[in-house]
Amino acid sequence: MPTYTHRCPDCGEFDQVRPMAAAGSAARCPDCGATASRVFGAPALRGVDPGLRRALDASAASGDAPAVVSSVPGRSRRATPVTRDPRHQALPRP
Ligand SMILES: [Zn+2]
């Protein structure tokens, strides 16, 4: 069963595990019994693939504090394979 967050006007927020069929009905505050309104928040991302989770975290982190780099990111010249085929000399150059 999912966990729903509700806000009591006097006591504040509390979580309640309820069946999905009861998600729309009003909740009672466990402390004072007052009617509490539901609070909608971000979805729980526990079930997300770990790779996607890392990518989302990296994206959020780079948005807040981008990494400082000392050179332009991209492929280095050493990583470029060198061809020895003489026909490649006739290819147009950028
Ligand atoms: Zn209350």
C-alpha cells in the first residue's frame, strides 16, 4: 500500500499508509483527530534503475554546482586513431 502525506492545520504533516482506493477520502490526524488535507509531493524514485538514478543525480548536481574543468571537454587528439591507408590522404579536410 502506498504512503500518503497529509497536513493537519494544527499539528503539521504526517504520513499514513492507506489503500489506493482510500487515497481521495479525508484523513484524520492521529494526534488531534482533525480532518487533514492531502499533500502532494515528488514521487518516490526507489524503484528507478540504478544507472538512471546516477544520471538523474549527476544532472541535478551539475545544475546546482557545475564541475570546474581545465580544458574543453571532448575527445583528446591521442585517442583519435591514425590511419596509414594512402587513399585517406585524398579525403577532404575540415
Ligand atoms: Zn492534528
